[in-house]
Amino acid sequence: MNKLYIEGNKKLNGNVLISGSKNAALPILFMTILTKEKIEISNIPKLTDISIAIKILRSLGIKIVNKNKTLYIDPSVINISCPSYNLTNKIRASIWMLSPLLTRFGKAKIFFPGGCKIGCRPINLHLKGLIELGAKIVENENYIIASIQKPLQGKYIYMEKVSVGATITIMSAAILARGLTIIDNAAKEPEIIDVAKFLNTLGANITGSGSNKIYIKGVLKLHGGFHKIIPDRIETGTFLIAAAISQGLITCYNTEPKHLTNVLKKLSETGAKIQTGKDWIKLDMKEKKPKSVNISTSPYPGFPTDMQSQFTLLNSISSGKSVIIENIFENRFSYVTELIKMGAKIEIKNNYIICKGIPKLYAKNLFSTDLRGSATLILAGCIAKGITVVNNIHHFKRGYESFLKKLNKLGANIQYINNNFSIF
Ligand code: EPZ
């Protein structure tokens, strides 16, 4: 069943337990290729992207046992097969197996990665970094072949553009290279810090992660270890928006407030009352009408592009006019036409939108096109007047663990329906 039936006019209140971070767990899973010793990773979110990554690793011969959100991984035996196109092409994260396979076997062949259609999503910075460390790269229209004649050599690498993915690729290639690698203008996301922490647990020598300069001193080999994935900051932000748009009160537990400084600042500007503790964030918008806020996305610690669509929804039912500028991806407004169908007053310019808040959205038959946009449309259905149907719901399952169960526990009423159901 690929459709949802969502009752509107809901106020969302209560407590929600945040799951492990998709964008930390995915690279960390592929980094296990770098060692032959056993690894235990806990707080793994139950998501389709994660199960695809596990399928890819198992197709390489890696043994993985999945018990209560903990993975017991034995990467001692890996065959150098090229994982299938239809798995590799499903997720963006599969690019992160290139450098560990290259490092472990001296060569690697992988199909091009997939991922949300929010832009053309090139991998030139990943490949450029590997070449600078001494790899030979051959590309054709379907796959990449990387090879090395001698061990990779540490280098100073300046990233012409801040890239989460390429920072991780280069960091993972430098771990077992000869000498010191410096990644300058590196991405600073919390997920990068978590990947570096995991690799250091296995015996790597990485310092500076979370700053714009990461230092990696090559080591001879890695051992095994245990790691717990950090909380998902974007899932947290999405549930805080759920309270803000429905004049509700929601507390997110098992989260990390310091990963959301910029998002919490913007939420306070809307008039929400925010309280935080060591591992929880409470947002209270009871009986309050939110004020709209201007947003301009940028690399961490700037405003996260993965929270852009959720704030557009908030602005569409807030008082006042607002501008949302998307500076990271070139095609991340596809959900806006669906909000306009619901009555939202939004003008799409090239990389920005102008939003004029209205009192109410109206239920419609909606089509989601990417992960964060699909979560946004589901939230829109929870507050719209009437019954909303959201199609193509496989998108949200990629990045939100038990999303419907968590929302229904907060007061939503969302059901799966079969494809021939229609009320419009
Ligand atoms: C990661 O994508 C996340 N995905 C994205 O989350 C997130 O939005 C993004 O980082 C930015 O924070 C995962 O971690 C699986 P980038 P990634 O490399 O690594 C350009 C979600 O919803 N670029 O930081 O693909 C690129 O086109 C997803 O959870 C190049 O030009 O993002 C973009 O404009 C969506 N060449 C910018 O850099 C390259 O080789 C930032 O991309 C690589 C990237």
C-alpha cells in the first residue's frame, strides 16, 4: 500500500523518542569494510535506506546480525564483487563503499549512487579527493572503477565546495594512507563527527572533525569496536515543527539539543516556547499563532537544508510574509506545488520561494517526491481542513523510523490505504 489517509484539524501533543541518525548510520555502516575485525553498532534506525545498505554489505560477503536496533558485524570475509546496480542505485550512501573497497583491495568497481532527486548530486568532489590521494579513477556512464598501484599518500586537500559526502569519502580513504592528510574547508555536520569518532574507535587517528580542518594521520590497520549512533537531528526538528504547526506541545527525548542550535533559534523566532535539557527538547505553541520566519539554508552550523520543507509548511500557515532560500540543492522545492494545491500562497522563484501565510490549508490528493518533502506533506495533512491522501509514501520510510506510529501517538489519525482508494 503506497497511500496514506490523513485526518486533518489535529493538535499534536505528547512525547516522542528520537531514533538514531540516518545520516550517521549510513556512512558508518560502509566504513566497516575498512577492518577485518568484529564491530557492534547500536541505536541503528529501522529505515529502508538502512536495510538497503545492509543488503549491499551482505552482498559483499559481510556477515550482519540485526538484533533490537544493534548490528553485530563481521567484515572478515569480503569478496570484491561489484554490488548490484539495483541496490547501489537506490541510495546516495552507496558512494561511501568506494574508498573502503579501494583501500582494502587496491581496486573497486561500483555503480553510480542514487538518492533523493533534489538536484543532480554529482560525485566529482569524492573522485577528485581520491585522485589527489593517488587513486586512478575510470568512469563510464554506469559505473566507476578505482585502483591504486601503491598505498594512498596523505595530502593537503582543499574542498572547493563544502560537501558532507566527499568529506567522509576522503576521510575514509586517508585513514590507512601513508602520512598526514589535511582536509581543509571540510563539512562540519554532527554526522561527520560521529563517523570520525567511530573510525577512531577502530584505531584511526583523526582530529579536528567538526571544524573546517580535519587532520588524519594514516595508521597501518584498524581493529574492531563498539559504537552508538547519535540521535537524528532532522527527525527531531520535524517533530518540533509538528508541534509548531498544530499549536501543540511536543517533547523530543533521546536527542541532542546542541545539534539543532540554528533550528531552535528560528523556532523561537516563530513565537514557540522552547525548553531544553541534556537529551530533550520541548516545544510549546499551545494557543499561539506562529509568526513566519525567513530561512536561508547553508552547511552546518548554518540552517540545515533538510529542514527547509518543514519550515515552508510552518510559514504557509503563519502570520506574515517570508522568504526561504535554498543554497545547497538545485531542485528542492518539488513539494511546494503540493502545498499550493492545498491553498498555500507560495511563489517559486529560481532558488527561493516567497510565502504569504494563510489561516488554513485544505485537504487534497497529494504526491510526494522526496524524503523530507513527503514528511512535510504528511504533517500538512494533519492540520489541513478535511481528509488528505498522500501518495508515493515509500519516500518517507527512507528516513523516518515508525513515523506514523509516533505521529498517531501524538494525536494524529493516519492510516495506510490501498491504491484504488479515492475520496477526491
Ligand atoms: C548529505 O548528502 C545528506 N545525505 C543529505 O541529507 C544532506 O542534505 C546533505 O548531506 C547536505 O547536508 C546523507 O548523508 C545520506 P553534500 P550529500 O555532498 O553528501 C554538491 C536527507 O534528506 N556536491 O553535502 O549528497 C551537491 O550537489 C539527505 O537526509 C558536488 O557538487 O550532500 C550539493 O549541492 C538529503 N559534488 C552540495 O555539494 C560532489 O562530489 C552539498 O552536497 C558532492 C556534492
